[in-house]
Amino acid sequence: MGLTELFDKKLVFSLEVFPPHTAVGIEHLQKTLVDLEQIKPDFISVTLGASGITKSEDTIKVADFIQNDLKIPAVAHVPGLYQSKDEVRRLLDALVAHDVKNVLVLRGDAIKDQIPIGEFKHADDLAAFIKEYGTFDIAGACYPQVHLESTSTVSDIRYLKRKVAAGVSHLITQVFFDNKHFYNFKERLELADIDVPVEAGIMPCTNKKQMERIAQITGIKLPKKFVSILSRYENKPLAMRDAGIAFAVDQIVDLISSGVDGIHLYTMNNADNAKLIWQATHTLFEDATEMKTMS
Ligand code: FAD
């Protein structure tokens, strides 16, 4: 069964991790992943920095561990901006050799002073290339608060529709901290007849500086109630963790009761936070899956 078919059967719960830059860091991540296995995610995705910050060998190594040691479906992120067709083909060959059959296609972010290769200008080019290669179930990124570079909400949706037509069969959203953005986005998808499962990207906040950096890079707006938490608990890590988990759980409860297709947790490689969120919500996932099975 391909990953996308899972959405017909259950409320999907997935995780995202990033490969650290050192061998020791990767070993540590493997321990974190063993810990995360307990919460039985439907898949775990592994990032790959567009500019070469992460080496593709590291993404392959971590994806291989998830797929073959833990027996959990792995999704390898594949950014296209700084890769040639030959490089992407080699990466896909390596993934197939490790039995990893799921990818998340991405354009990647342009880096100052680094000229893109230009063979994949946007994620839709890459989706079409991988679709033609065959074998892979292809996911793509989407933006409830509109991508930073989009000239309008309409063009954002128009290009997203192209990406889906090119072969993306499920979408994962950029992180957001106000569910109203997600519900408005879902309405835009419906109006544009974009009918693929959409997972909501949720990130527990644990650190004020990190959240502000993410907001700056992605262009997302942090809601007032979230900013109050960051300001109040910035120097109290335990209280910040508890408030961040409670905030994420609150978002997830609301999303599940509104019929979301799946939750994608940006773990930031922190198993404890992911486990706390799972403990607080897993019965809701089970209930939603039971309702899907009955319908
Ligand atoms: P695209 O879909 O190509 O869109 C980028 C912009 O171009 C948008 O404004 C869009 O409207 C416009 N556009 C799209 N298609 C066209 C077209 N054909 N012609 C003209 N304009 C077009 N980055 C990494 O480097 N590594 C990762 O592992 C990674 N993981 C991510 C995971 C998720 C779930 C998300 C949401 C993002 C991730 N990113 C990652 C960041 C991502 O690379 C950036 O957000 C990037 O700026 C856009 O990537 P995209 O695939 O959405 O691009």
C-alpha cells in the first residue's frame, strides 16, 4: 500500500526529523528514533537542506534506519534547486536500493550568493521528473499563510494545483500556530478543486529565539496568544515546554474534531515532546480512525 492510500483508512500521524551534521549526532538521532517508535507514527520524514547543509548520504542513512531497522515507512525530502537531474536520479536510485519509496518534493530555499543549478526551478518540475522515474509516492509542501515569495493568494493556489497535477498525491503544510489559517486554506483548495489529503504541520514551541527565527525564515505570523507564551516563559524552559505542548495539543484537538486528514509533527529531533503530545491525543487518533473504518 502506498502512503497516500493510508489516508483512506485512518487519521494519519507522521513525524519529521533532520539529520545532524556529525556521525555522533546521527547516532544520537537513531536513539531518538528508537524512542519515537513507541508512538507508532505512520511515517517519518527526513529533511535534506537544499543548499547542501545536509548531505544526501545522511538523509539516506537516516531514512534507511527508519525504513529497514524500525520498519516504519520513511519519506526522504528531495529539494531540487541545487541539484542536477543526474544528481536527483542518483539520489532516487540510492533510495530505491534502500527500499525507501516515498519522497517529499521541494524547491528548497535560494541561498544568497549561491546560484541554483536551474534544472528544477520549482517543485512541480521535480514532481514531474520523479513521477516519470516511477516507483515513488510523492508528497509536496503547501502554505496556509501563503508562501513568502508568492505574489498573491491566487497564484499560490494556481501553482499548487500545478504541483499536484505534476504528481504530488499528498500535501504537508508549513507550520502554523492559528488554525484559522488552515481552515481558510482548505476552503481555497476546495474552490480550486485540489483534492488530495492535506496534513497539518504542527510544531511544539520550546524556545522563543527558535520560534522567532522560524517565523522570520518562513514569513508566518505568530498569533498574539502564542507571542504571550513566548514572552512570559522565555527564561523558564520547563514552563515553556508545558505551555508549548498544551498549545500544540489544543491545535491538534481542534483540527481532529474538524476532520483533518493528518497531523505532521515537526519534532525538532525531540522525542520527549512528541511523546507528550501523542499521550495527550492518541485516543482522538484512534477514534477518528475507527470512524473512518465504519464509514
Ligand atoms: P514551490 O512549490 O516551487 O513554490 C515556491 C514558490 O514559487 C511559491 O511562491 C510558488 O507559488 C511559486 N511557484 C511554484 N511553482 C511555480 C511555477 N511553475 N512557476 C512560477 N512560480 C511557481 N527546504 C529544504 O531545503 N529542505 C527540506 O527538507 C525542507 N522540508 C520542508 C518540509 C515542509 C513540509 C515544508 C512546508 C517546507 C520544507 N522546506 C524544506 C522549505 C521549502 O524548500 C521552502 O519553503 C521553499 O521556499 C519552497 O519550496 P516548495 O517546494 O514549496 O516550492
